[in-house]
Amino acid sequence: MEAWWKVLGNPHLTPEVQKKLVDGVHAEIGARSIDELAQERDEILLGLIELRKKVGKGDQPKLAERVA
């Protein structure tokens, strides 16, 4: 992960930072199961796809194609 953060300077995953990250993820997840989180993710992604179709952006290249 640190390799992705080069634009941020020199971040380091110290034990304190790791604890903050883990605590933040747990707070965000709450009591939801992996299946519930996956369902929520899928619903959001499908909604974004529908929105892109409505605004005529459905023919844009995929993100992977634009980044490459």
C-alpha cells in the first residue's frame, strides 16, 4: 500500500496508524456481514452504471483502459 502513496510523501504504517485504520474500518462496517457489505457495494455500483447510462456516459472507456 505504501507504494501507492508516493504522491503523499513518505507515509508509514506505524502501529498507531494501523490501529486507527482498523478501528475506522470496524466503525464503518458496524454489525454488517461480508454478504451485506457486498450487497450494498453491488447496489451502489449498479446505480452508478445506470446513472452513467442516463447521462450518456455508457460508451466511455473502462477505467483500466484510461489509466493504461
